[in-house]
Amino acid sequence: MSSDATQLSRAFTAADAALAGGAVAAGDRPSRGEITRVLAELRAALFPRELGVAADGEAAVATHLASALAGLREQIRRCAVLFAAERPGEGLAPDQVDRVTDAFASELPAIRTLIEGDIAAAFAGDPAARSRSEILHGYPGVRAMIDHRMAHLLYTLEVPLLPRIASEAAHSATGIDIHPGATIGERFFIDHGTGVVIGETAIIGSGVRLYQGVTLGSKSFPKGEDGNLVKGQPRHPIIEDDVVIYSGATVLGRITVGRGSTIGGNVWLTKSVPAGSQLSQARVRTDEVAAEGSGI
């Protein structure tokens, strides 16, 4: 090893030692690749005809589920170990891993029902949609929601780290960034989807439709007396039922967009609006410019 590499190694080791938390063996660290595989197996178990092996029926579902849940249990354990090393006394205890995995598995039928509603919303909301298989294979908004609904369940079960790793894997695959803490109701559809961002404490009702580039974000980040950001405060929008938000719109802060409202493209919204609101950009002004180049 070169002297430069040795010095860097010592510097990194010293910096790591200065951080809170003990060492974690490689076999106890979560694997993003394995988590991505587990998500794929879960998608195949939920939709074996479209996303699973060629064979259909109970045997195919059981095969995918067995593989997925075994991998999930191990990744939950690893995430708990890594989190506890950094924050002793917090997160899941080792004896809780099986309970949490079983609780996740028991909710999969409900997750499937929610996703069926998302698929139906995509078919109803997009005139280009021709089939269920096309939606499951080719619609990034639906793919993002399948993974989000599973990540959100893990989040509500208080699994550390893993929900965020899962949501980032979905973000990488779809261009849609949904924090696993976001609460999203039935029949949710993201059309096109690239660039959509939905923050941790956002609450979205039923029958909501978003287009590409929409941000449901935070307007400000409150700090405590110690000067550090206050964690877990509600800071993202509440979107009520049957709202449509068009491309490029930005909705910030703990505000409410009332039921049945339509938010036009590129609108910047930081105040609550009542039910049935119709918001759009200011009218574009057009003026003629003289041929010789004088101003307007």
C-alpha cells in the first residue's frame, strides 16, 4: 500500500472512530442489491401472472413469497443491527424481527387491494392505457406506488433504514421520489412521473392524480433551541380527495388543498385553498416588438 493510501486509511479510520456507534461486521450490514431483489420478488408474488414466473397459481405465489420473506427477514435484521450500533437502545430488538416480518406478510393482501385501485386509476385516467399488463410493466407511477406501499408498511412497523433504502431503489428505477413516511390514499395515479417529489409528512387522499414534476414539499425547516432541525414535525401538504395537480406545480408547507381542486401547471402554492378551487398561472401577456428592435 502506498504512503498516500496508508495516510488516507488512517485518517478515515480515525474519523470513523470519532463517530458514535460500534463496528458492524460486513455480514450484518444491509444490502441494497438484496433489498432490490426482495422487492422484485414481492412484486412477482403480488402479481404473478404479469410480473412473476411463467407458471401461475398458488405454487408460483408461494415460491416468490418464500424467497421474498426470507430475504426480507434477514435485511430487517441487518438494518436493526446497523441502526442499533449508531443509536444504542433504539430501533428493533433482535427478538422483534420475526414478529415484524410476519406482520408485514399479513398485510400483503391489503397492499394488493390498494395497488389494484392504483392500476384502475391509471387505466381510467390515461387514454393511452390499453391493458393491465401494459400498466404493470410500463407505467413508472404504478411501479413507484407498488414499492411505496410496501415501504410505507415497513415504515409504519418502525423498521429502521430499510424503508428508505427501498424508496430510493424505486426512485432510481422510476425518477419518482416518495418518502416512505408519506400517507397516500386509494386510487392514486402519477402520470408520466419523472421528477415527482413527495415529502415524509405529506397526506394524500383518495382519487388524487399528479403529473410529472410535481413537488409536495416543505416550506421551512423549524429548528429547536439547540439550533438543530426538529425531526418529525408535520411540514408537507395535505391533499384532499379527487385533487388533480398538473405538471411542474410546487405545493409547499403544511397547507391543505381542498377536495376536488385543480392546480394548474407550474403553479407555486404556499397557502391553503378551499374545496373546488381552480388555480392556474397568471395570464401570459403578449406584446408586439417593433421591427427596429425598440423595447416594450
